[in-house]
Amino acid sequence: MTENPESAPSRTVRLGLLGCGTVGGALVELVAERADDIAARTGVRLVVSRVAVRDVSRDRGLPLGDAVVTDDPAAVVAADDVDVVVEVVGGLEPAHALTVAALSSGKPVVSANKELLAHHGAALFELADAHGVDLLFEAAVAGGIPFVRPLRESLVGEDVTRVVGIINGTTNYILTKMTEEGWTYAEALAEAQALGYAEADPTADVGGFDAGAKAAIIATIAFGVAVSAADVHHEGITEVSADDIATARRLGYQIKLVAVAERFDDGSVAVRVHPAMVPDAHPLAAVRDSFNAVFVEGRAVGDLMFYGRGAGGGPTGSAVLGDVIDAAVNLTKGAHASLGTFGEVTLRPQSELPAACYLAVEVADRPGVLATVAGVFGAHGVSIRSMEQVGSDTDATARLVFITHVAREADVEATLDELRSLDVVASIDSVIRVLGDA
Ligand SMILES: NC(=O)c1ccc[n+]([C@@H]2O[C@H](COP(=O)([O-])OP(=O)(O)OC[C@H]3O[C@@H](n4cnc5c(N)ncnc54)[C@H](OP(=O)(O)O)[C@@H]3O)[C@@H](O)[C@H]2O)c1
């Protein structure tokens, strides 16, 4: 689309980028490609006026035009020719101090930084509100998937009860390869690293911390309470075995790393990241490779799913660009999108959460053992939905696989503790929650 000469002249909004790496670089390219179209559609002409990077000497091969490139991000925030600050530096500092400085001086901020928002989100939203400016962060939660804006705007009147996300592409890629190609965890991780999906130190992804930061932001927005990364319970995928994957397939499940943000009737909230057996019929089971999806359950709206690319320069840059346009248009109208205020969160303890579980137990292959083991479940009020013997590793032992009905996690833990103490139980090899109604 080209600018309509009959339309009102566009107002220029000048961008100051803090960072120009994967996301910042993609944004610079998108602004150059799309500026005419955006001006024609919105009346706002975007121009990148300043860019802060660490290494100013590197030729980035980007259409930076007349933009000033500096290694002083604070100067970009303070510059008179910067109207909107785009924080794509990453990490907690200096991103936090720079964001506070920008908002405090009345400049809107667009950020892709999950770490920053998961640690300081509620305070930063209140600071933005106090100064009457936008703080927008679509890219921080699910990369290119428009999810924060629908949650904040379309669903603002909805009673959202639970959000379940596959929001880490690296772990979803690893689990997909283990499931579909029969690779071991180590083989799938090595391939993810070779493809650039996983860092040399993959802990943030495989330990569930990246997904946990995003889940904290989701819970804050969905439930209107201040949830931080420290409030999230994490379990990663490093213990998921080829046996678990094979058993899950046979029983009609896919193993996924899920982030679950949930609000209970008493107002308490739980946010956790863990591997889960997802029934084949659930829409999240079809989310393969490095794709992400977020599944929302609301009392009136029912079930919704948002699906797409959760990372990568293009998808993430696209989400940042959407926010930049919003902030720029709001600026020209003297408006901003308020996030409201955030109450203190009441966290429901992990032990009180309801969960159905898959358990794999290696037992002595002797008469009466099954009744003994089943009796332990019953004694702790954990009812068994299905059980099967999946073959012996040796002549002396048998592997029993249980799926329980929904039970309190504390009762499942007590069951496991007692099972471990039995001499007929050789080992408990796996405990994986089953995604369902609870
Ligand atoms: N990459 C993705 O797919 C993705 C997806 C969703 C969200 N995000 C988020 O987007 C943000 C940016 O990620 P990215 O992948 O674009 O990171 P990146 O490629 O590492 O880029 C970071 C940029 O910040 C600059 N920088 C870092 N510290 C600086 C400092 N103290 N002063 C000035 N410049 C500094 C770097 O300069 P040099 O170039 O000179 O080193 C680089 O240009 C992060 O918060 C990340 O979590 C990324």
C-alpha cells in the first residue's frame, strides 16, 4: 500500500532502540520496509533516530539511514529526538534502570524483555500509569504470537481461570524429536544447539526458567495480581526418558513442557512449569517442533488457543513493531493503555494443587506385590485410573505404570514416600503430571 496523497499528513514518531541484535535488527528492517504502509494506515511515520549497542564499530548491514549509533543507552533514553524507547537489550540491568528512566521522563517504552517484566512487571506498569505513558511488551511472552493484547483488551472482562502454554520453543523441539524420531534427550539437545535453538548453556530453557518468567507475566496480566518469577514452581525436561515418551505414545499422550497459570475459586493463584502428559485430543498436543501455543480457559468464552512462532528475529520483531505502532499512535493522541493496578498475590502451595499423575514404578515380580502397591495409593486417598505392567527389565522386576485420578499433590507425595520405603519397590522411575480438568 502507498500513502494516499489525499490523506492527512503523517506525524513522525522517532524511535530510540536500546539494543540492535536479533530482535532490534529485525525491527530496523521491518520499519524500513513497512514505514510507508504504516504511515498510510495509521497516520504515524516511524523513524529510527538513535540506536544503542555495545560494539559501535560493527557494520550490521542494516538500513539505519541517518540514525545515530552509540554505546551509551542512557543518552538514547534522554535524547530530545527520541519519542518512543524500544528496549531490546535483554537482561535485568541496565534494562531496568533504562526503562525506569524512560517512563519517569514521560516516554513510552516497548520491551521484549521477559526477565525484566517477570521481576519488575507490576512496579513498572504502575510507574508507566503514574506518568501516563505506555509500557507494552507483546514480544516478551510468546514472541510473535499476539497474546498479551488479546488478554489485556479482548479478554479484559473475562473470568480467566487457567492459561496453559507451550511457551518455550527449544524444549518443544527437543520433546518433538524424542517423540517422533526416537532420539534420546542428549541427541535432541545437541541438534537444538546445532540449529541455534538452544544456548551452549541450555539451563534457562530445559530447566523451565524461560517459560517460568513468561508464565509469571501471563499470570500477572490474566489475574490482575503481581506475580514474579520467584513465585513460579519449576520442573524441567532433563528427567524425561525415552521410556516415558514411548509409554505416553502408547497410552495416547504427548509429553510437553507446559506453563500453567491458574486461579482458584478462593482467589489464590498457582503458577508452575513442568513436563505434562497432554492427551492426543487436546489442541496443545498438536503443537510440534519449535512452535509455541497458549491455551486460555475462561468461564464465559470457553477455550481459546493462540498458536505461532515464539522466537526468532522476524516473529519477535513483528510483535515489537505492533507495540511500537500502538505506542506511537497513542502518543499522537495523548493517550496510553492503562494496565490498572495489581493486588498482592496469594499463592496456593504446590502441595495443595490438584493433579492427575503418571507414575512408573519398578517392583519385585512376585505374587501379591500389585495388591500391596495399590493398597498404598488407597491409603493416601489417591485413586488409580489405569494401571498396566509394561514388561520386566530383569526376570526379578516388573515395571508398573499408573495413571491416577486427580489428587492433591501432597497425597501423591505421601504415596511416593511410602512406596519408596517398601522392599518390593526397586525404584520410582517417573512422575509426570497429566493435563486434564484439574
Ligand atoms: N531472539 C529472540 O528470538 C527473542 C524472542 C523473544 C524475546 N526476546 C527478547 O528480546 C530481547 C533482545 O534479544 P535479542 O535476541 O535481540 O538479543 P541479542 O541479539 O543479544 O541483542 C542484544 C543487543 O543489545 C545490545 N546491548 C547489550 N548490552 C548492552 C549495553 N549495556 N549497552 C548497549 N547495548 C547493549 C547488544 O549490542 P551488540 O550488538 O553490540 O552486542 C545487542 O545489539 C531480550 O530481552 C530477549 O529475551 C528475544
